[in-house]
Amino acid sequence: MLKLVGATMVVAASGFGGMAVAGSYSRRPKELKSLRSALQMLETEISYGATRLPEALSQVARRCDGMVSFLFSRAAAELSSMSGITAGEAWEKSLESYYPGTALKPRDFSVLRNLGASLGISDKEDQIKHLRLAMDQIGLEVSGAEDEAARNVKLWSYLGFLCGIMVVLVLY
Amino acid sequence: MHVMQFQKTMGTRDAAVGAINEVLPVLPVNIRRMVVSLPEHIQGKVEEVRFRQGRPLVLGLPSGDIFLNAAGKPVHLASEAYLVTPDDMERLIQLISSSSLYALEEELRNGFITIPGGHRAGITGKAVLEGGKIRTLKYFSGCNIRISREIPGASSTIIPHIIDQNSGGIYHTVLVSPPLCGKTTMLRDIVRQVSDGIPTLGFSGLTVGLVDERSEIAGCYRGIPQRDVGVRTDVLDGCPKAEGMMMLLRSMGPQVIAADEIGRREDVYALEEVLNAGVKILVTAHGSSPADLSERPALGALIRSNTIERYVTLGRSRGAGTVEDIIDGKSFRSLGVKRC
């Protein structure tokens, strides 16, 4: 009886583990897409509205959801605090507390980080160029991430359970 | 002189220290610390903070320039002074522009940015040209933050001479002054008094239309004046003077139109329209005397047409905001108000 309970726990644990990995694969394209649309909004604010950056960031934060909203609102708050930090530093700070909670990969992080370095320091055309570049790079990642998700989500959700069952069979 | 007296009697020193407090948020943190560690009486007198990359940090005081060393102590030798680093410069520009250089292209073309509180930050760097016109600035190398101060009552000696007791209006007035003589401060206070009215002189307020192209007079933040410009004043913020004057004339029915730093041809055309509409003008111009102005290409014709009724010249002979003279525009004779 005790063995049976243990076996169930092993299967459940590795099953959930597999599903968690699968979940991060399926979350990444969604997160990338919402990042891309947030950057699109920021571009609109900058190019048409000529809105100042702190305000533009909080406008975007208000209009998008979840973690992305957090990224933008935190950056806006840092920047409006007038503590003497630059837009790049505010973005970086916010990015660092945003990134660990996401399914993003280090290369997504570096795209966002590179964007931060040029945020707010040049004229409109240049800002748009940098934002477009970041959006294009994210766009590439989106299609890669979707392929990966299609391949890996099923794989990992089965793999977890199967591994659990295998362990049980070996030990039983 | 009465400006100084006013500061002494009314204890506006706190207000003056307050003015520099408004500028602190745009200074890089290390420089903020240096300025704050200055003795209060020096902080209260700072008129300018000048940054030049690789050269000493300079504070402009009424008594002359001083340098600061890294510990924030005033020093007189440039060799002991704190040198402005490229990082300071970059941070300063970001803070002044609230990291939004893209939104300030017009300001950069004019060479300065107005920061919250109506203080002006002049900027130099390399001009980027497009078709022979300045498109923007880059490689910022210098910055001069000019602290503007609100001094209620600064214009009290002038006011009786520009009010027309018979009609209950004011005279067409031009304030003539070289830079840094308190021209904008004076204009702001005249606008406030004319707009509020002056019961002791039996003068009821007039509707004033104020075109504040540089956001310096009313210090607007998101269109709302942060400085007291009077109860009957309509402010058109950030609008080119010539168009602004026409807009106010058509839309707001002003009795007086006020603007700062008149000089370009289109400004003068707009002023002529205002004059033709029977609206009084209250403007400032760079120069040292009315004769000086009449030599200017655009302004000259207006000055020579004898329509201006009062010239007030400002100087620094007794500190910023000294009224050097008030001159009648018809006879070009002094009204006997000198050096006060």
C-alpha cells in the first residue's frame, strides 16, 4: 500500500515537472507577442504623440496586461522618481525584476537590454529605428518560439509522466 | 534696487533657495550633492549653473562666477575645481529632457529646453544640418541652467508709469534689457499686477493674453501656469509668438497682449496687427536702449513709428532687475525714474 502511494507521488511529481517545462514553452511565444505589441504602442506614443518617456511608458503599462505591464510601469516609476537615473538605467532595473518571472530566454533579455541603452537619448527617427529593430528581433524569436512550443509542449507533458512511470516500473 | 530691498524685507531668501531646489532634480546626483552642501546664502543667490564638458563646473552669482571643488566647496582657482565629466554631461541632458530628446526637437533647434518651474537650460553641441537648416543638436558639450525667480512686487516702481489713469488702461510698453537683467521676472510681475488690478492706484484689472513661447513667464506644466500671472491672464503656452498673438487676438478678446523677447520680423507684423486692433502691447526686447532697438532690422520700423508709449530699460547697476530708466515713447524723454 505504501509502495502504491509512493509510486503515485513519483508519477505525479515528474508529470507536473514535465508540464511545467511544457508550460514555459507555451508561455514564451505569448509573452514575446505581448512584448512586441507593447513596443509597438511605445513607438506610436513616441512617433505620433511625442509623449515624454515617463508618461509614454505608463500609458503603455496601462494598456497592456500582466507582466509586460509591470515592466513598463516599474520603468516609468523609476524614471519619474527623479532620483537622477537615466532612462537606460530605469529600464535595466525594471527589466531585472521582470525577467526572472517570465519564460523568456537570455537572448530575449539581451534584445530588451540593448533597447534600453538607446531609449530616450536620440531624435525621433533614431528612436523609431531602435524600437523597430527590437520588434523585428522579437518577431523572429516569436516564430522560433512557436515552432519550439509546437514540438516541445506535447513532448514534455508526456515525457514527464512517462519518466515517472519508468522510474516506478524499475523500482517496483 | 527695490528688488534687493524686497528680498531683504520680505524674507524671500527662502523662496530663492526654493528656486534652486526646483532645479536640483535635473542635476546629476553627484553635482546635486555638491550644490546642496553649499552654504544657504550662496545657494539662494545662484543665478546660473554652467556645465562645460572637461572644464570646471561654474556657478553664476550676482557677484561673479565661482567654481566648486569635488567636495562642494567654493574655490576661485580653476585648477582646484571639479571638472565636468562626459558621464555628468550625458546624465544632465537625459535629466533635463526627462529622457525624451525625441519630443524636444523644436527646443533643440532653438538651443534650449525649459524645465519644470520655468527655468531655462541652454544647450550647446554639434548642430546637425539638413538643407542648410538646423535639424537637431548632438554631441552635447555645454549646458547653462538659468534659475528664474518669481519676485512679487518687482515691478511696483514701474507700474504707476505705465498705467494710463485717464482711460483705465495701460500704455504700449516695451521693456528693454540686455540678457540677465531680470527682464522676464519683471514682465511676469507686470502681467500679474495688470491682470489682478491695483486697488491702491484705483486700477481695476485688465484681461491679459500672454504668449509664453518658451514657457518661462508662466512656467506652465501641461498647460497650467505654475507661476502667479494674475487672475485675468490667458496663457498660450509653447506657442510661437507671432501666431500666438494672432490667436489670442481672435479668440480671447484681450485688452493687453504680452510676450517675451520680440525681435523677428513676423513678431513685428503680428504686433502691428495687435496695435491696429486697439489692444495694448506689453513686450520685452533684447537691447540696452530704445535707440539701440531702432537700429534693429525688424523692430526699427515699429520703434520709429512712435506708437510705443513707454520704454523701460533694465540693467544690473544695482543688481539684476534694476530699473535704469523709464522713457516716454513720444518725446523720448526720461520720466525721471532712474536707478531704482
